[in-house]
Amino acid sequence: MSQMKFGIFDQVDNSGRPLNVQYEERMQLAELYDHSGFHCYHQSEHHATTLSMAPSQSVFLAAMTQRTKKIKLCPLVYLLPVNHPIRLAEEISMLDNLSNGRFEFGIGRGASPHEIEALGMPPDKAGDAYAEAYEILQKYFASETVNHVGKYWQVDNFPVKVKPLQTPHPAMWYAVASADSAVWPAQNGVNIICGGPVDKVRLISDKYKAEAALAGTSARPDALMGIWRFVVVADTDQKALEIAEKAWPQFHESFYQLWRKHGTEPARLKLAPDFKGMMASGYGFAGSPQTVADGLIKQARDGQVNYFVGHFMFGDMPHQDAMNSTRLFASSVMPEMEKASRAWLI
């Protein structure tokens, strides 16, 4: 297993600032992530909600390819049921070339039925559409011409003229919520990320490693198993918690906005109304570098993961607070976590 790596997760949720200002602030953060040694920047896809003010990941990450040099860039995830798979394969190929081979991508069917329904996909059909879209993607990357007759898409003798820089295609990611859903990624060398409680993360990582061992050459020895958490670092515990608590209500509102509109609740991830509640659940960490390092080392060890993904910017957090938090994490928390991880990453 490789050494501990560190990534970024970003919803690009509504900051309350003008959209052009928000985009520029995110680009400045991306430059900082790039200079600070983070492995990958992950961005979600959401529609019809302020949970994402950059609903086209391909457009947003295309801009980011020109503002960064080393960090990998990864939609987490592309919602396959609502994206034409041929168009998506072309965009993946373009982004891989624009980034000089730094692009990776996640795939999923969508956590919110309301979002995919808003784009014309019946939620009860999403699973089948996801499977068919994935099949077409694989055909695109493996051949010079794509033919497909399916329930959702018809592709007739489509010539593949735009290829990704990486062969046969960029590395793939999958968001995993249960141990059983880790089987396919493990067997196919697909990186995973988990956002649930740490005891469930441990079940997932154990299952992933067991299935990868059985799969042999189709698995990847350097595959990443990640855990995702909200993180705010400041000079003191009190200052960090103050920053987190002030920014959290706006993010919480964006997260639940569409669910409340439809009178429903998310089935998987439920977020506390304040950041103290997030800390109590183990989903959030706010504190000095040592406080955060101690807490995250325990979670990474208990979950037996080799990848930690921090969500550093959320809600209406002031830009400079997010920049300072990231700098402190990179300079003081990452080295401590990397050193401690050698005890379990053998």
C-alpha cells in the first residue's frame, strides 16, 4: 500500500458572494492546493440547487487546468444518467489533454432523485441508465468506432477522434457507502472514497483489500481508499470553531435546500445543524493544527485508509480563512498524518 495521500473535496456551494468573485476565489484556492502538495482536487455535480454554483464540472475544471500544474483534477462524480455518454467521453478526453494527463473521473448514478428528475431522468430508471452509460464509455475508450443500441442511447458508427492522453483512459473513482459496494471497484482497480462513520469506513476498506487480493492483476496495488471530512484549521481551537460555526449555516441550508423543497430527507448522509454537532458525529474537525492532526490520525487509522480528503471551504467562510486553514493543514497536519500512517500502511 502506498504512503498516505491528501486530497480536496469541494461542492462549490453558494458563498453568498458574486459568482465571478466566488469562481476567482476557488481558482486561487486551487493554486494553493497545487503548491501545497495535495494529490487531487475533487468536485461534485449538483443541479437545481445552491449546493453547487458550478454545475458543469467540465467547464470549471477546464479553467482549473490552466491555473494548476501538478494536482490531479477529478469530478466526483459525473452523474452518468443525465450526461450523454459520448459527449462525456469527449469531455473527459479533452480535459485529460488540457491537464497534460492530470485528469481522473468518478462515476455515479446520483444521490438526489430530485436533481436527476429535474434534468428529465425518472429516478427509478437511473440505475439502468447508469449501467448503459458506463458501457458506452468503456466502448469509447476501447475502440475507434462506437456502436450501441440501448434503451436510453443509440450510437451509430460514431468515430472516436478525441482520445484521452492517458491510456486506455484516466483513473476512475467511485463513492462507496457500504462494504458490498466496494466489491466492483476493488476488482477493477477503481479508487474509492467514503463519507460515512468511521466504523463503516473500516468495513469498506477491509472488504476492498480482500476483494482486490482475490482479483489479482485486475486490481491496482496503488489504488486509493479515501475518507472525506469537513476541516477547519486555525491558530487556536477557539478560533477554528468560531470560523466553522459562522460558515456552517449557509452550507447546511444549501445542502438541504432541494430536499426540503420536496419534503424529503437524504437517505445516506445527514448533517448536524451546527458544526459542534458535526464534530460530535466525527464528520467535522475544527481546531489548532495539533488538535486536528490528532483527531484525523485516529480516524484514518481506525478506517485503515491511505487517502484523506478534506473539505476546507464551505458556506460563506471568508476567503482568507479558507486560505489560512489550508496553509496550516498542509504545513502542520499533513506531515503528522503522513508520519503516523506508516504504522498501518505497510
